[in-house]
Amino acid sequence: MDKVKTLTLFLIFWVTLTNAQNIVYQTVKDIKYYDDSISNTNAYIKERCTLDIYYPKNK
């Protein structure tokens, strides 16, 4: 009886792990902090003041 409980717990754990790996991620790059009117006036702002977002797509 102990082996059946252990096997059942292992199978539940295994299914949970394999199911959790089906997440698809998407990346949105170069989101500007400032409008083009501001970022075009300063080379530093144009190059450095951007944001990349990496998020789960199917959740």
C-alpha cells in the first residue's frame, strides 16, 4: 500500500512539472520612456532610455 501512495504522489508531481513547462514567452523590445520629440534631441536618451519586457504570452 505504501508503494501505491508513493507512486501516486510521484505521478502527480511529474504531471505538474511537465504541465508547468508549456508557458510561451514573448519579448517586446525598445519601448521608449520619452516621446520622439524628446528622445531625438538627446543621443543618450535615444540610446539608453528604452525598456524591454519579457512576459508569458499564453497566461
